Amino acid sequence: MATQALSLSPRAAVKRPIVVKLGGSVIRSGALADWLDVIAASPEPLVVVPGGGALADEVRACQSELGFGDPVAHRMALLAMDQLAWAVAGTRPGFSVGATEEELQRTLDQGQVAVWAPYAAIAGRTDIENSWRLTSDSLALWLAARLAAPRCYLIKSIARKGTRLGAEGLAREGVVDEAFPAMLKETGITSFLLGRDDRQLLAEALAENTPCGGAIV
């Protein structure tokens, strides 16, 4: 993956938000409301990054049928994430969609949970790979670096195994995208993988502002 140094502009006086990536399968599951309860109760500022889920899968199917290239599919998958951002934010008060760092920060300043719609910030960038190797997992890390986030949590509908997990192995198993290991190394963001039964782990980590099990190395 071709990469460039990330240009960060952290506001030193502002408490940095934690990034929580909600897998598309989680968003479409019956557990979404319970995860959002944990997120809404967090005393820490949070930015939620939605996966593309079934909408991104439809993009893949459409690409296979019509034959357009990966750059077009990449933009369509970003729009899928945008749609699920609006869906998540629309389920309850106190969640607001933002596209840019400034919009997300304004939401956080109002004491709300920010939900990222990435298309406006990502589409057309030349420093981010426009292929299926890079999906919402890596984009969550990219955003976390832009926001100088202390941690990033990846929530997926899986039965998580172990407490220390290797990014390369997770990529090989298809748990995270192929570009994730390189993005993790580039950004240096402390990241954690949480499975479908780990809501209490996240709640405790957010309440105490501490890491939890499932560290990705």
C-alpha cells in the first residue's frame, strides 16, 4: 500500500475522542441497540465509524455484474458508509453525523456522539488506496490518527479469541481488511478488537478511560 505521512493537527487543549468502529454486520444485527446504549453512556468523547455492511456487499455484486473499476467501487462503498452513518445517528437523540474533522469536533463540543460519514473527506484522495484492500477498518484508523485519538475499538459480530491479536493474522483470516496491518503500523493507533459478547468490556473501558482486552499488535 502506497502511503504518505499523515498530516495531523491536534488541538492540544481539547480532550481527544476515542474512535469506535461499528462493523456493518453489527449495525444490521439485533445487538445494535445494546452497543449504542454503551456508546451513549460513555463519559469519554466518541466518534463512531460505521462499516458498509450489506450495502457495501451490494456494491461488490454490482461491480461484478457491470464491470466498473475499483476506484468507482471505492466511492460507492464510501457512500454505503455514509448511508449507515445516517441510519445509526437516526436511531436515537444525541448522535449527529459529520463528514469533516471540524464537523465532528463541533458535535463533540456539544456533548454529542459524532458519527462519521466519510465520503466528503475521503473520495478523491490520492494518499488512500482506492481498492477493496482498504475498507472501513483501515479508514477508522486513518480517522483516529487525524483526530489524534488515544484508542480505536473495532466491534465485529465474531466470537473473539484471545487477548493479544496479530494484525497480519487477522487480515489473513478476513477479520480486518488487507491494508489494515500497514495502516496500523503507519498510524501507531492503539487498537482493540471486540466481539459480539464484549459489550461489558467496552463499557468498562470507556467508563474508566482505560484499554481493554483484545489488543491488536
